[in-house]
Amino acid sequence: MPWRTRRYRSVNQPKTKVELSINFQDRPYYRRTLSSAGWTYLWTNSRYSSFSLRPIDINVVDVSYLNSDFLQGTTNKYLIKSYESQFIAGLAFSYGFNNQLKHLGRNATVIRFNVETSGNLIDGLEHLFSEPVPGKDYYTIFKLRYAQYFRTDLSLSRLRHFRRSRHAPCWRSRRRRSCSLRLLSCTRGLSRSLRRFWLPC
């Protein structure tokens, strides 16, 4: 952790995760390199709450060759952007709450909250100390166009547990003296009394 956890008794199980990956793809229609680096802090403050802080989250897409016929006729903007050179650098924070382990067999609550930003700090510095690319309306870093966005999401869910009934409902026909069970399970006493009248559903 970037701070001393001894001062904060609520911080439990602090962890640091470092990620680094490089993927080089050489295909007949394109050639690109996918690089990523991340630094994440993980910790909890109780049995049910967990936190994740990712101050370093860098992804680089470097496309050195792309055949003009490869994406011809494609209208998917996400697919088109994935084959453009770009630089993505940002930070993210996540919070989770889950008390399912405490309330086994009972109702439980699950909360997930995420916030992520990229390119805003770089964009502010670029506007102060540099100018856009000649003929373009955007800025670059390391000769690559960088992404700029802010997004957040919140998920709330309530899990309800319904107990099974001890007696399985059945329907009896007076003419055929038969019983069709609507549920898959039935108590032993009831199943023994209806054994000779039972028919598969």
C-alpha cells in the first residue's frame, strides 16, 4: 500500500498487484503490437467490503500495417477503433459489498461501484504546453493519439431466499385414483402413502 496500514486498523489484507503484458500480432491483413501495464492496490476493511485502487493503467495499441481492404464495409466503430494506434492511460477505483457469507440461506445484499477516468490529466497539460497536431483537432503523446473519457457504473442487487415447503402439492383424480406431483421432491411419509398411485409427470 502507498500509505502505512498500521495507522488504519480498518485496513485488512492489503495486496499489491503488478501486471505487464506485450502481444505482437502479425497477420496477412494487419500488423500491430498490444502493450499494457498496471499497478493495483487491493484491500478490505471488514468481512463484506472490498476496495481496489488502480493508479496506473496503461494500454498502447500500435498498428504498423493495415490493409485497406481489411475493414472495408465494416460499420462497427468499436472494431474500427481497435485497429487504430492509440494510447490509453488512466486510473480506476472499485468498491464492492457482499454479505452472502454471513447470511447463508437468508436474504443478502450485493453492491458494486466502479469509476474510471483516462486522458483528462494529459489533456489538461497538453492544452497548457503544446498545440494540436497540424491539420488535426486532437493532441498526441509519443506520436500516438490518446483516449479521453470518464465513466462510472453502479450495481445494486438484493438476493431473496425462498424456503422449500415441507409438503409437495399434488392433484388427485377421483376416476383414475392417480396423483401427479408438481415438484421434484416430496417428503418420505407422503411419498410412501402415494407410492402405488404415483405416475411420472
